[in-house]
Amino acid sequence: MIGSSDILRGKILIVDDKQANIILLERMLRGAGYESITSTLDPTRVCELHLINHYDLILLDLEMPRMDGFQVMENLKQIEKGSYLPVLVITAQPEHKLRALKAGAKDFISKPFDLSEVLIRVYNMLEVRLLHLETQRLYARVLAEQKVSERLLLNVLPHSIAEYLKERPAGTSESFAELVSESYAEATVLFADILEFTKFSEGASAHVLVGVLDDISARFDGLANHKNFERSKTIGDAYLDSVGLPGPLADHSIVAANMALDLVESMDRFNAHSRYKLKVRIGVDTEEALDDVIGKRRFLYDV
């Protein structure tokens, strides 16, 4: 949120070829509490000063020698391309007001100066300018976080899905909900279940149960990664993996059978270093079709 203190700290540049006008405006603004006020009598220096100081508001006189206010605004547009031109024009000519607004000025102050009018217009313009800048910062932050999220997603996704998404056109905000459906002619699912786990859990503490499940799951994960299985889920004492997803394999059933043997051996090695003697039951099934659903924010397999 933009507060009064932020507005009073806004950076202001006064541009006028008459020193008396500059002094008068400075006194008005400093008397109202504005802290950052600079000025110049030379309109040709406005762009240079703005590039260095990034003013939040430029009080610009229109009638000046060498370069009038309209030319100054044209030059400022080259700096603030596609952005908000923070110019409040100063003029004694009523016919110049409409032309100045068409040229890019956001508001105007009439000469001779009215204290209340000057302070209200300056405050309002600074508030709008600072809100505009804050909106730009928030938008840039959202875009940056979006890019980070997409990079993280691509690192987490299986390699073939990540490559598939990288080749797709850069998405707009409307495309995030887009789903990409893929189907596979054949893949194999492997299901591992610890036998009589309910009976075992009745005599063990929660700490022991979590430790045992984490140890076994880690062993199974290591084997799955080595065999290029796609881990689907772990629920309690049940472990589900699939092979042939998302990258089709001609020998997926053979790979699954070898994986089943490895899981049994892995449980034997666990038992050799543990006082708990557990057994695992393996189920292997090959299906004609498996659908996988990929989204920009997540992926899952319907097996």
C-alpha cells in the first residue's frame, strides 16, 4: 500500500525558465512536507536528469526558450516508452491545456498559482505514479515466480514429460489450466505390499513404524530409479510403480519381473539388518492402455 509518507518522499523535478516560479513552487511543496525536490532552468537537461534520478513527478512549464514543454514531453516519451509519463504541466494559456494532455501530460496547473490546487494535483499525481510503479514491480515479481515455478516443475517431472513441455509454445495465463492427455498401448504396473503389516504395527510405536516405512520406501525408490520405473504412489505399506511410462519400453514386462525379484532381495537385506522379519507380496500386471494426464502445474498417471 502507498501511504502519505511514501508520497511525501516522492522525487519531484521543477522545470521553469523563471527562477521566481521555481522558488515559489519549492516553498509551497516544502511547506507541505515534500522532502525530495530539485529544479532546473534548462529544459534541455530534463531527460538527462530523469535518466539519472527517475523522478516520480516533473512539474513542467510549457513556455520556455530554446525548448518548450511540448518538445520536452516528446523527448521524455523516448525514455518512458509504454510507461506512465509523470508530467504535470504549468501554463498560463488555457488553449495549451488540451494540447498538453494529448501530448502525454497527466494533469496541469494554471498560472498564477493557487496553493490548494497545486498541492492537491501534486499529491494525486504522485499517488497515481507510485501505485503505477508498485503495480509494475508486483507484475515483474509474479512473472519471475512463475518462471521459477516452471523451472522447478520441469526438474521434478519425468524427463520425457519435461522435454515434451519444453517444446510447447510459451504459455499465457489462460493456458495454465490446459491439460495434455497421452495414452500408451502397453505398460506394466508393479505393486508391492508388506505382508501382515497391520499385525506388525499393533506392537510398534509410531516412531518405529515411520522409520521402517521410510527405510523400505527409500530402498524401493533406489531400485525404481535404477530401473527407470515411474513411481506412482506410496500409501501406508503399499508401494506402486510403473514401467513403460512416460517413455515406452519394448521389454517393460521383463524389467518389471526383474524389479520384483530385486524388491524381494531388498526386503531380505532389510531383515538382515533389522530385528523385524518382514515379507513383501508382489503383484505385476500388464495393461493394454494406460492414460497419463499432464498439466502445467502437476502430472499424474491414471493406471
